[in-house]
Amino acid sequence: MLRDHVAPDLELLADHLASSLVGPVADPFAPEMVVVPTVGVRAWLRQRLSHSLGVTANISFPLPGRLRRLVLGGGGDTPDPWEEASVAWVVHEILLRPPRGLDLGPAGVPPKGTTRYRRAARLARLFDHYHVHRPEMIRRWVEVSGQDSSLGDRRWQAALWWAVRERIGSPSPPESVPEALARLRGGDPRPDLPPRLSLFGFTSLTPDLVALVAAAGEGRDVDLYRLRHLPPPISAAGPGHPLGGSWGRQSVTFGRLLDELAPEREVHEIDADPAPATTVLSGLQAAVRRGRSEPSLPPADDSVQVHGCKGDTRQVEVLREVLLHLLAASPDLDESDIVVLCPDLQRFAPIVEGVFGGPAAPDGPPRLRFLLSERRPGWSDPLVAAASGLLGLVGGRYRASEVLDFLALEAVSRRFALDPDEMDTVAQWLQDTGVAWGLDVGSRARWGLPDLAQSTFASGMDRLLVGVVTSAGTLETGPGGVVPRPIRGDRTSLVGRAWAFVSTLARVEAMFSGEKTLAGWVEALRLAISVVAAPDPESTDGDVRLESILTTMTREAEVSLGDSANTAPMDLAEFRAAVEVRLEPRVGGAYFGTGSITFASPASLAMVPREVVCLLGLDDDALSAGSVDGDDLLSLAPRDGDRDPRAENRSLLLDALMSARRHLIVTYGDHDLARNRPRPPAVPVAELIDVLPATTNRPVEHHPRHRFDPANFAPSDPWSFDPRALDAARVSLRSVAEAGEYERARREDRRLAAEVLTSEAPMIDVGGLIRMLQRPSAGYLREAVGVGLRSPAESTPDLIPITDGPLTRWQRHSRLLELIDEAGCHSSPGPLISRWRAVERSTGTLAPGALG
């Protein structure tokens, strides 16, 4: 029997699940299976059940994909060739070497700027969606052997899928569904499924899983513990509360899907005890659960806070101050009670580490313990970062700035024993020797510049090595005609290590030439990392993460391609794309009981109850649903249960709102820094603000641009906890005698800014515009203040000088005239000019070609 337990709170569902698990079963040693939607819910549920039951053992907590494989007969440790990653390799092979007569349509030629592997990975993702949401369409493709003319100009997808089906040689999951449903309805006791099955914490399920679960309920006990924040019954028109109507669409769709595919289920409503609404947050939650706007909510308080900030960094700084205020006001609150959900955590993670991390200082703000639960593998593993950086270098131009960035990676600088000061010295040497791009002459030849050694790493290293053993005067060269760059004796060792690094890069470049099989590329990458990077000697992981990525990638290809996975050649671009796909951030684990503030994506922890729930970076870019894939057949005829990124994002916001116990904190960017204009909040944030004015005096707190703004340190109500920012604010006010004068100065600044914006814009050159777009802060200082900053491009030029500007030409000619005067050869300066030209060209300051 399928029983549908519905509750508005995850803790209520967990308590009912615990009481169900202690109930007797026919076999006391039979394992329990509780399917969970995310790893975050799994971690929380394990902890909750251990507190409720005392001992939690013999219980597995698989994700929905694992349940699907068990029901369809793919259980155990046998690899599934229809896994998305394995299918991507099959599609990739077909795109590279299509079978005779197969019309791939637009898929046969990848768009410019992409690779066939990335195209294959996207098509494999589409096919996986079809398996889940349109199994009947896949079964029709099987009946017609991929010749589905009803698709019109998209019929190539059916033909390509059928080619994948023939290449794999085993039935696809949709083909196994009818047999699996019949088997489950007949009560077939499959050894992989326990006699009692539970699904916990779901707010939605795909249609195929709903059908499988409903069929399983006809032969065994199946309990669905469903989280629903909206009131029953949910009408097709949607609930009455504004937030419920906008943020709860996914719950409405899921309810209709269950009524359609599992109409015979038993529904058990679990009602929460109606606690009085004492805060704005609890009143808002109660209003959403009742499905109507409350005529009056509790008086204004700080339980729901919306903060408008100017820039990403300012959002994190404001969030830190808000959390410090809450911790100071509530002694029973600690960091482990706080979760920060960020839709674009990869963008904010470096800022979080900079604002929340760093060493403690007596004159700095109070430290808060924090944990980033989801990062790109390369950000948390130095060897993975080195592998990613190396793949970005090999086969390329080896620009000086890119090579220096690679050398600065932790694992690479450790291999060559370089500290930060020595890195600065190496960067200065590259500038002094005129290194721009290219390892050597051979590296340049691939880009159509044969026999041009000027400004390569080889020429730069030659000048440094010769400079170790000799020095030359004006217009003199060392051994081999090389102009030495003088090196102090205490820097000899550093020159040797720099040379070792460049020569190692040349060896690695040779390893990555030509075409190789997947196994050949993997082995080349392993060998290359062993010579250019070194693991942390204090780390117990070593190269485990990188080796896991490479091993998994090889296994996925072998599962679907068999022996041909190690015989079919592929080029470097395809291998690079395959590795990069596996380095993309995914929803990761969640950690509890660490005593730290947890930063995670909403998909991982939105529904998990916490005392303080923070939503960081709720901007339009982070909440956008993205563009619709033009090849997606599901978009032609949408159905209930199809993926809807917009509804999913808003459902996660609703989960976050309802899971907060004491405080809900929201930050968003309220200013466009590039255009210096106010920016309205994203639609979901505006919808939240709209329900707050009736109960809150200031629904949105707008913060100044800088943390050292004097407004953050008002004597009557100081906001910031940062002593350093307070010192900076005092300095900024030192020349202002009175607060009134300070306000008048600010009004005058705004008036002048308005005049500048409304005045006729002056003409600017293209170079200045490019500099402003590339480095806005430096461009502003240069154009408006007259302060010039040396840019990284100026420190490590990536371009060979092709033409000389008037100033450069004048300086060069002036030096030549001075040399002629010193030599006293006005009547016959030819030999001196020849030596001067050779020296100038060797130093990399003279443009190639004839000197005129």
C-alpha cells in the first residue's frame, strides 16, 4: 500500500518516520531503505533519527537515481551503460565517426568555440531527460528503429539515439519500465528492494518515479513522506497567499501528478500544532500555510531582514555584520545554527573566504567559523587545480601572464620551491627580458611565426642564464650573441629553478602533441602532473581526488564503449573538454555538527530546518532560469512533472522561508556598479518585500558602498563590528569639522556627479575604453584622478611589439644618437648601428621586421 504522509515541516515528517521504523516487520534483519532527495537531507535525517531512536543501523539512504536503477533491474555494483556520463562517450564516438547513412543534422558540426565532447555531453543530458520524462517517446523510437518522421527537422535526435542504442547493445531504461511495473504490481519480491520502502522529504518527483512507486505500493509497504507548505486542497488556480501562489507552483504540479498517477494512495495529513505567531517570520509562515494573507501580522521586528548592498563583496560584508548582531543579541545562538544558501556559491566562495576567513587579528572584526560545503574540485585540491591549469596551457600560446598564473598555483610553486617573493622576482625578470608568449621557436611555428625567437621563454631564459655567468656593457653580447640580463649571486638558485620550470613545460608540451586514445591522454596527464606539481606533504589525500576523476572518467568510457574506449583516438581539445566537464561544480555534501556556519546551495539544504537561514546573492543573474535548449523536445509539449528551472528556484526559496526558525536574512545587489545606477531587486525578492511593508517600518535596509563609510558608525546606533573600518571612517572625517559640513559635502558630490552625467560626454579613444572595461577601478583612477597603476598586462606583456609609437621611437632614436656621440663615429656609424639593432632585437624591445 502506498501511503502519502503530508506535513508542512520536515521535523514532523522525521518524527513520523522514526515511529514507523520501530514498527515490526516480517524479517527483523531485513534492511530499511529511506530514499532522500539530496545529500543534505540525508545528513540531517541521519542525525535526527539517531537522536530519536538512539541507535540508527541497517538503514540505507539512497538518492532517487539509485532507487530507479534497483527497480529497473540495475542494482548491485554492475555499471550501468545508460548512465549519462557513459552515454556521453558513446555520443562522442558517433559524432567523431558516424555510422554510414546516419544523418546527424546540426549535431554533426559543433558550433564554433565548442568541442564535440561538450556537444555530446549536452545531448546525453537531453537523452537522460527523455528517459525520465518521455519514456513512451523512447519506446516509440525503438519500434520505428529511430526513424521518427513526426519530429520534422528534429528527427536526427531519434536517429542519433537509435545509433546509441545499437552501440550500447542493451535495453534502455524506458524499455524496461513496462516489465518492471508489471513485476512490482504482481508483488515480485525482488532481493534488491526491502519489504518496507520509505521516501522522505520530497517536494517533487519525476513522473517515472511516481509510477514506479505507485506500482511498488501494490505489492509492499511504501510510505511517501512529502513536504508541503501550502494548505490542502491545492486548487489548479494555485493557493491564495501571494508567496504561495508564486513560489509554490512546483507543489501544485506535484499534487496534480500524484492524483493522476497514484489516485488510490492513502493520504495522511500531519497537522502541526498551531503555535501563536509572535514574530514577523512566524506570522508570514503561518499565512503561507493557511493560504491567505493575514490582515495583521505581529509588530515589526528583525526576524525577516532584507538588505540591499552595492556589489558582491559588500553583500558578504553586510551578512557578516548581520550575523554578528544576531549572535551578540542571542547568547543561546551559535554558528552551527546558521546556514547560508547561495544560488551562485562558486561566484561568492572566494569572497566568503576573504571576508570570513583570514588570520585573527586584535584590531580586526570578530572571527566567525564557517564551512563551504560545495566548491569546484580544483579550489579545494591543489593537484586538481594544477591539472586544470595545465590543460589550459598545453597546446596554447603560453602567454606570459598565463604561465605566471600557473606557476603561482600552490602545487606547482611547491614543486619548484618558489615563495611569493621569488614569484614577484620571476615576474620582473620576464618583463625585463621582454618575454611575451611562446615557449620557443617551434612553439611559435604552430601559430604561423617561424624562425622568430624574440620574446619567447627560451630567449628570456637564455638571457638570465648568461647573466648568471657574465655581464656585458653597452652594445656588447655574451656567449651565443645573447644580451645578458645581469643576475646577483644570491639569485643564481632562483634562475636555475625558473629554468627548470620552463624546460619542464617544454617536456610536457611534447607529451600532449598529436592524437591519443583516452587511456593515452590520461596517462600523459598523470605523468605531466607528477613532474610539474607536488602534493601537500602534510595532506593525507595526496592525489586521491585527481586520480578518482581520471579513473571514473576512464571507467565511464569503458562501460559504454568496451575495448574501443582505449583504441579510438581523440585530440587534445576533446580530452580537455572531458576533464573540464568533470571539474564543473555540482551540488555536494552537507556537514552538520561542525560548529560552523554552513555555506551551501539552496538545492542541498533549503528544506533543512535551521535557526537562522540566510539567502545570499539573490540577484537576477543567480535566479534566472536560463535559456531553453533549442534541441529539447520536451519544450514542444510541456507536461506536469517536466523540469521547470523557474519553478524549482522559487520552490527552493519557499523551502528556505519555511525552514527558518528565528530569522530569515536576504541580501541582494541594489546597485549596478558598472553604470552607477540603482538596480531593482529580482522578482522573487520584490515579492517578498511586497508582503513586508504592512508589518515592517523598513522592509529593505540599503547599505553604503564601503564598509568604512561613516554611516556605519553612527554614535546612536553603530552598525559595523570592524575596528579597522572604524579607523578608516575616522580618517575620512578628519578634515570635516562638523557633521553638517560632511552632509553638505556629500550633497555637493551628488550635485557634481549629476552634472557630469547630464553634460555632453567628451570623446575618448578606443584604447582608453578597452582599459576602462578591462579594469574599471584602474581606468577610473587614470582618467578621473590622474593616478596610473601598473596593470598585470604591463608587468607581463603578452604581445610582441609590432609597431613603435611616437614616444617609443623618439626614445630609441635618442639613445642611438647618444651612443654615436659617445663613440665619436658620426662619419661612419654603420657598424655601431648594426650592433645596436642586434642588441635591441635580442632584448625584445624592437619590433620584428626591417628597422626604418
